[in-house]
Amino acid sequence: MVKELKFFHKYLPITEWLPKYNWKTFKSDLPAGISVGIVLIPQGIAYAIIADIPPIYGLYTALIPQLIYAIFGTSRQLSVGPVAMDSLIVAAGVSAIATAGTENYILMATLLAFMMGCIQFLFGIFRLGFLVNFLSKPVISGFTSAAAIIIGLNQIQHLTGASIERSNKIQELILNIFDEFSTFNLMSVSIGSSALILILFFHYKKIKFPSALIVVTVGIGIVYFFQLNNNGIKIVETIPSGLPSFKIPNINEVNVKQLGYLSLTLALIAFMEAISVAKAIEDKKRSSHVQPNQELVALGLSNIVGSFFQTYPATGGFSRTAINEHAGAKTAMSSIISAVIIGITLLFFTDLFYYLPKTILAAIIIGAVIRLVDFRYPTELIRYKIDDFLMLILTFIVTLTVGISEGIIIGVLISIIFLIFRSTKPHIAECVQVDGSNQYRNKKRFENINDRKDVLIFRFDGQLYFANSQYFKDQLKLMRQNKGDELKYIILNSECINHMDSSAINMLKQTISELKEDNIKFIFSGTIGPVRDIIFKSKLIDVIDKKMMFSKVEKAMYFIDNEISLNENIDNNIATQVNN
């Protein structure tokens, strides 16, 4: 029975918290759910516009994935639904295949959600959540900041009411904006700018009341009473009412091939967004443990099931999750309540959004993406990690100037290249005795040292394999030359070596044999268990000799000192016998 409960708790997290649910918890979840639901309505409409699909599909995406995630997700505060960045990626990717706004475009966006969900689900089942680690923080920061700028600039057309051609390249966007500058609607600019200022004011003053609700309500009221839609203010117009109907995604070989790469990219990015938000909340709350692989399963099922109800790709949103957490959400019941709010709106209140001005939606989007532009992190990197800073800047520039999809590809490639480069030239150090103690540290970092000419202590900080075995050999040779002819012992401090491959083993066999010819003894110290196993199984131990392996550098030095003393005594005895 206990095993069965653990199984259900692991794969159906709702079974863990729902049986213990009570009125007190509900009183915390209710206001949080209502707050998120209210925010989700304008966000769903706004993000659907970014994705170049009708607003109703944004509301569908705000409804179904939330319900599914509440059942399978391990974070109790994460709010799943449409987000700005993924919406832009959808627009950038799907528009290359189908014409925006057409029926085929919507079908492809829905199929993309299905394929993305399948990838996430399979990744979770096969425990491949670690793949997101290839999206390093500098790459994520550079990509996110650039994507936020692209999203914001693409909203200028709605903010100003001008017919500005969309683009995923900043240089084209800026030119398009300047070309249409004379067509800006001053009324639209005034309303949108005022809304944006209010949204930013609420954010920076940390006012919890949802600013989106205020600007949407006021915007609809102003347009309706003054009939500003007749004066060039563009509005959302008719949003169909009713819950989404069941519809099987248009799965065929051609469509799957066309969306294959895009779905994989989006699956990883969406997971990265969700898990980073969920982990951030987990660190604050400490009330639940977020499990990455189960999160992949939950997000995957959210998108798979959602795609059968005409949703486009969804993931965890930062702003909504923050609102959910600040409002006091304790469990995923808050997400269920939010979904109920969306459902009620779809059934009875879509007519209220007829006069919603698009400039207000643009202000909501710009207000959300401004927070995604990270100035602090690159400023930190430039102080202590130039290579990571370069990685960030390269990803940022490529995403801005070449495209969203290309930016994330280049970012991942740059991450892998830097990873390979760092592994080929790991940190090395010549260690010496410090201050007459038993501590042996990097020679370059200390002044009061005992630098012996007869002993070289060589530390290698990384796995030893085919890509860096020659580097190991070259650096050891260089340090050996610097010691001179008095060198008799080399101690490899292998505490930081966690793996050796066959190329490294062969290199060590050759190196140790060459050292023996020069009467230099090679000693291992601090070798961890898995590496020690490799040394024995590969017969490297036959070249070294078992007595040349020590747990610590100080023990190796003790052996050397005793051997030297013994040899000196032997030499003295021989000399005495000869003299006599």
C-alpha cells in the first residue's frame, strides 16, 4: 500500500496534496487563483496576438494546460499558459511555413504544441531533463534579453496604430518603424504610453494589485464611451464565446518534418523557462520539491492534451507565477481556480473585450518583456568571467540581428564550444609546501613556500581524456624542464581527476616509461575510487607499482623523504666500507 501511494505521489502529485486539502488552504488559494485568472485574460489575448493567431486561442491556452499541470506538476505555484517569448518563437517559426492568420497557420501552431509536448513527455519518461543544461546561463540571458527587445519593438505597430511590418531582426524593425513614423496615431500612442507608464509604476513600486486589470478596464471604457475606434484606435473586436471543442491535430509526415526542429527547440526553451521559475519559487517556499523529469512529463501532457483543444505552445510564466506566489497560493488548486475564471469568461464575458484597444495589449506585452532584459548579469560577468560575457554578447547579437531560432542554435553551439575548449585546457598547478605545514598548494598563490628541486607536485583539475591528454603531457614536460636536472620524483595530485579514458592511459604509460629511463619516479596521490579502478583494470598499475599510490600528497612526501634518507644511509655505509 505504501509503495502504491509513493508511486501515485511521484507521478500524480495531486494525490499527495489533495487528500490533505482543507478550508484554511482554500482561503489562501482562492485570492491567488482569482488574481492569476484576471491577469491571464489580457495576457492570453496579448500573447496570442504576438503569435499571430486570433485572441480566442490565447484564452484556450490559458485554460487547458493549467488544469493538466495542476494534476501532474510538482510545483504548487507555477502558472502554466501562454508566454511572450514562446509566442514570438511560434510566430517566427510557423510564419516560415504558413501564412499568418490563416486556418493552416492555426493548425500548424496547434500541431507544434502537440509535437513539443510529445518531446517534453518522452524526455521526462527517459529522464533527459539534464539536456537543458546545454543552455548555459549566459546563453539564456543573452537570448532572453534579445528576444525581449524583438518582442517589444514588434509591439510598436499596435502601440502606435501604424502598419509596421513585423520582423525578427532588429535592423529591419528599426527601419520599418522609421519608415512608418509619419503614420503614427497620436491618440493610440497616448493611450498605450499612459498604460505602459502605469504598469511600470505598479511594478517598480511593488504594488500587488494587477495593473493589467486596471489598464484593460479603463482602456475598454474610454474607447467605448468616446467611440475612439472610429478615430483610428484599433480594437480586438469579436472574440467567440464558448469552451474549446475537441479537435485532433493535423498530424502528417510533411507537417511533422517541417516543425521537427522548431518543436525540439521550443520544447527545451519552454522547459528551461518553467523549471527556472519553479526552482526560484521552491527556494523561497521550501514547501515542495520540484522534480525536473516529472516537470517535463507535466508540461508535455499539458501541451499534448491542450493541442486536442486548440491550444498553442504553453509553459510556466514568470510574472503570473510571481503573482500567484505573492497572493498566497499554497497548492495547485490556485491554478484550477484560475482555469475556472478563464472558463467562465469564455462562456459568458468575451463580449466585454470587443472594445479592448490593441495599444493597451501592446503596453501589457512591453511592460512584461522589459523585465526580461537583464543588465545586471552581464555587468557582473565582465568583472570576473570574460569568456562567459563573450558567450552572452555573441548570443545576444546573433539573436537580435539574425533571428530568434538562429540565436538559440548559435547560443547552444557556443556553449558546447566553450565547454570543449575548457575541457581541453583545464586548470593546472605546480603545488609546493606552504609555510612549513603539511599543506601543498598552488605555487603561484603563496609567498612563504618550500620549493624543492628534486620533487615536482603536478595538479590537474579536470577529467583526463583524449582531448587534453597531449596538453597534460606538454605541461608536465614544461614543468619538468623548469625543475632542472635535480628532479627525481613527480607526484600527480589526482584529487580532481574524475575520469580517464584509454587515450589518457596510453599517454601515462608512455610518459611514465620515459621518466623511468631518466631515473625519475612517478607517484599518484589522492586518486578517487573510479579512477583507481581504471588504473588497475588497464594494467597501468604494472607500470607504476602499487607502492607508488598514496591517499594524500603529504604521505607521498613522507615516502620520498624516507627513501632519500634510506639511500643516503646506504651511500654512507658504502663509502665507509670503501674507506676502510
